Amino acid sequence: MERNIHDTGDFISYPTGRVVGTVAEPGRTSAAIESLLDAGIERKAIEVLHGEKGMHRLDPAGVEHGFLAKLQRSLIRLAGPVEEYAYLRHHVEDLRAGRFLIMVRTSNPETRDLVARILNAHDAAFIGFFGTWAWSSMAASPQQGNTR
């Protein structure tokens, strides 16, 4: 096994069942996390991706997580839905720019709305829910959905 190959458990192939938003500043990120916790969101449901560790989790080419991850990334780049690859690229660009990606796992529609309201209140951008086969924008305004 190569030294740069990591556990497949830390690879995020697609953030299914998560509300995701991008926050630019560390202070706003901390405040958003505190608000989520205060609202009753369990800590284990919240993931924050940032910097090299965040890039490792997304692993845009799949090279750090072995053959299956590489294959999955190749498939979405070459044969998968255009949107799926576009979302991955967007998240990778955010991480490279030093932004924070907040992901909250939830299957409950009311909790999704709560999480989206909290992320919107903390100036998150590109807020959306990643379902099994679809992405739904949850930005407070259409302009927020595409800004950073």
C-alpha cells in the first residue's frame, strides 16, 4: 500500500444527506458552529473542511484514497452529471481560497431548513442540500447561491 493512501472512511465522494455552505472568515465559521450547537444540532453531525485536511477529505482526483476513489472521481469528471463535478470544483476552489466548508448531516426537512437559516445568518454562500440524486439551493437570496 502506498504511503499517501488514506482510509476510505475519510473520503467524501459526495456530501449526500448534508446541508453545505461556505464561510469565508474563521470568526464567522466559529459563530456558525456555536449557533448550530445552540440550536440542538449534534456535534457529530457537523463537519468543517478547511485547508489541506479539507482538500484531503474531498480528494478531487481520488489519488489519496485508492483505486475506487480514483475511479469515482474519473467517472464524475468524464461521464457523470455535469452538476456533480461542478459542485466538487466549487468546493475545491473554496478550500484553495482559504474558505471554510461547513457540512451538516441531516435527513429531517425541518432540521435542513434550520441549518440553512443559521448558515444564511452567518453569511455563508453556496448553501444547499445534497440529496441522493439532486442538489437544492437553500440560500436566502438568489445572489447568495453563487457568491463567496
